[in-house]
Amino acid sequence: MHIQADTERCIGAGMCALTAPDLFDQSDHDGTVVLLRAGVCGQEVAEAARAAVEACPSGALTLTD
Ligand code: SF4
């Protein structure tokens, strides 16, 4: 499973970094999402990734198999 983050859509709400801090951070410059790692393995990490995708208000995050 892979995560994609569209920084053009991101509005810097920070829900992803709050929900899954091992996977996402925010830019010090403009608050947009910074992907800490694109590959997701392990059920716990996958659930955190899904929760972050659902929490994102801008639809900037995508999970692919
Ligand atoms: S939750 Fe969505 S809008 Fe907010 S920082 Fe993360 S990717 Fe950007």
C-alpha cells in the first residue's frame, strides 16, 4: 500500500500529522503535508493511514495498493 499526498490540494489543516504522526508532518514553511514515508506495511500503520485519509478535509491524501 502506498500513500500519495497532493500538496496542491492540501490546505495545511494538519489532521494527517495529528492522526498519523509516523507518516505525516507539516512543512515549516507553509504548513502543507510532508510525507515521511510513502510505503505502508503492517496493519497498524495501514489503519493509521486510512484514518488520516478520512480525516483530511481537502482530499489531498490517496492510498493505493
Ligand atoms: S490533513 Fe489534508 S489538508 Fe491537512 S495537512 Fe494533511 S494533507 Fe493537508
